[in-house]
Amino acid sequence: MTKDQTKAEPDEDFDGATGDAQPHEIEYLFAHSASGITIEDGGRISLNSVSPTTLFFSDRPDRVTGHITTEDFVAQWGEGDDSFAADPPNAVLSLFEDEHVSDVVVVLRDPVLSNGDLSYSVDVTDGDLVATSGPVSLFIDRLGRPLSPMSVAGVRRRSRRRGRRRVRRRMR
């Protein structure tokens, strides 16, 4: 997983001195969906019956979307100097159960895809990790931006803090 270099459109990032458009980086975010989760010993989670494709998308101005096979996603985990193996990503794990959804912010390491299940070593940074029989989604932050204000995990963290502040104000 490395940042993709693309050629900018002529009206973007224009270098007037040379007359050439400068390449810019597109930073992708990724999403897995699965039928459930298993919490394993030793700080691992397993996404049960994970989708065979992983969605990727980028933010403005490019707004690129697409799919990569989950097998290729795992195979490319350690490729490049700025890979996810070198700089483990933050992710938000959304757990759906009946009428309740809970989100857990984690740091992901060491993905293993086996028999349709995808497992990761995780460190929980926010929330409570609990097994669920409902579907799950895992939203993986872009490279090099752990818990930045606009990252998936950063937005989730801010939302939780704002919610706690609102509750405290109502209690006064």
C-alpha cells in the first residue's frame, strides 16, 4: 500500500516556470465488510466471511473510488517505504448488533487472509472491543495521517468527545 503518483490536470498544480503540471499524491482510504467478528487470543481479531473485495476511495479533489481484491490488499500490505507494515494504520471498526452500532478505534498490524476470514493484530485506542453476531465494517485510514483531524479515526474520536461534552452540559 503506497501512495499513488498521478499526473495532475493541466489547470491544477501548474508550474509556470516550466509549463509542466506537477504530479500529486492521492491518499487512499480502505474499507472491509464482513458478516461478523471473532476476538482471538493475543490481541487479534478475525473478520468472518470478509468480502472478497476491498473498497478504496480518496478525498477531494480527486475523489477516486474502486475495488481491489482483499487478497491483493493483504499481499501489498508491506510494499514500499511508506507501507502499512512500516507505519501501521488506524482504523474504525463498526460493530452492528440489532439496533445498536458501536465503533472502536484500533491500530492494525499483520493481516492474514485464510479461508475467507481476514485477521489482524490490533491495539485498541478508543472504545470497547466486543464480539458481535452482526455484520462489521472496518474503515482504514490513509497512510501517514494517524488520527489527523480529518482522518476516519480522528473524526470518530472528535464525535465521541463532542457527545460526551453534550451529555455533561445536560447534566448541569
